Amino acid sequence: MADVKSTRERWYCTLRDGAEENRKDYWSLKKANEEAIGEFEHQDEAVKKFKSLNLDATLWFQKGGKYVRTIKTLKSENPAEVIVVDSNDDAETKKANEKKFKEAQKARLANTSKKPATKKSTNEAVKVEKSKPTDVTFEAKSLPVNLFGLEELHAQAVFDTIMSDRASRRFSTHKVKNRGEVSGTGKKPWRQKGTGRARTGSLRTPVFVGGGRAFGPTTNKNYSLKVNKKVRALAVKSALSQLAKAKHVLVHEFTLENPSTKEFAKQLKDNNLDSLKHVLVVTSNLNVFLSARNMQNVETVKVTSLQVEALIAADVLVISSEDLKALERLVK
């Protein structure tokens, strides 16, 4: 029923005052939000015109700002058999027409719910599957055990390190002025005694509008969180070991003579890395940095800037042999 109601049109027939136009009052028939299609001297003429349109619609008659009559019609293949429900009909006729109206609506819904038989076409539609990131694995024989050999993930160390790294990137740029920094006179507003008011010595105190803020935020706040070196090293080893267990570590050096995103993308494809969502490349080669900065699925970092959060988020870690040795020296 909801589908039928939602497609029904709204029509209005309004009684207009013809005195301004030196004519009799007339009924103006129009569809909602559209211009009038006709002007009629009597209601019955407007009703006859509305029925002839053969629509799934409801017509409201307006007179003096009030609705005085309602007519509902249900479209039919034969215009002469349009089902009409008129609020001006007597009770029995109105009840019978309402019953016909509902039965016709149910029959229409039943017909639309049946799926039409479709012919089997010789050229069947080919289902296109979305390409999913493939699980790429690499041999982990040459990886140093002291970095990639942890058997368990130390979750608390990883959590503390990530929180510390995030806090170190936070700047305390919020600042408000206290009573010594706001502009204003230093004169005592009124004498100490005799006014009946509370004693005060300055208009810049926090109790006055325009005064300074009491205990407001300053740039002296430090958001950094301290993490011990051994805990940080344990977090890095845990993240590296997790990647190594999944065989998601590739020791490889990208060779680029000049910055070229096209060439870098080709090398990624040669190593089956082009379909992954997040490839972490640890390198000190400037050409690699410049070539990969326009690629959304590649993140390039120096070994000295490597963070635990980047390792946890990476699908694959690509690191050169030289940077691997440098990482061993940094993480002890």
C-alpha cells in the first residue's frame, strides 16, 4: 500500500473570488506546484474534468481556506471504469466505492510483486569481481633473530610506545591572557570604603567582564609521555616479529636513477606489492621518497624516523640491507 500511496498525485480545486476581474466566482483546477489547467463555474464541471484525466490522484476542494470536499481516483485501462471515491456521496455508496478502491489497489500490488519471466540470453552478463589485496609472502631466512625473533607480542609495550609517539606530535598552542596580560587601567575603580560595594583594586580581575582568565591554559603544558628505552625497543621488536611471522618482510633496495613514480610503480608490481593497501618502505634514497610521495598505498620513512604505529599498520615492510643493519644498531 505504501508504494501505491507514494506515487499518487495531489490536485487542488480552489474557489476564487471573481470580483476583482468583474466576473463570477470560479473554481480553479490545478496540480500541486503547477499552474492551473482550467477554470470552472461549478464544482461538478471540475469533477468531470478531473475524472477524465484518468489518474492515480487525490483532489481536494478548498473554499474560504477550508477543505470542503475530497475525491480519490484510481487509474484504469478503460477511462470509463475509473474508480472514484467522493466524500459527498451517501454513506452506502461511499463504503462500496472504498471497498472497490482497496481491492483494486491490492490487485495492482499483487501484479507488480510478480517477477516477469526473463528470457535466457546467449550473451550472459559477466560478473566483475572487485580485486582484493592479495596476501604476499616473502622468505624470512636472512632476517636477524635479535630483531625479528620474538615469539610473543608485548601488547602493553606497543600501546605505551604508540601513545608516546602520538603525544610527542601534539603541540600546546592554546593560550589565554591572565589578569597581568590583559589591557586595561591599573587604577582602583572606587574607594575602599563608603560606597557599599565590594572592595576591589583592579578592573582586570577575572570577576569583571573583559578581565583576565584565572588558571587558563598556557603554552607551558607538556603533553609528552616518557617511555623507557628498553620498553620502546621491545615494542619495535614485537612489531617486527609480527611482520616476520606472517612473512611480510622484504629485504630489497629500490634502484631509481631519477625520481619517477611510473618506474617506482613498475618495481612495486614486479615484487607483487602494487595491490596492497599499505606498503611501508624504509629507505634513505631521496629518489624513492620523491617517487612514492604521490602514491596513496606507499609510505616511505627513514630508519631513524621509524615508528611502531607505522609497523603495526603496514601490510608489508620493505627495507634495504643497509637500513636493516642500521636498525640493528638503533634497537638493542
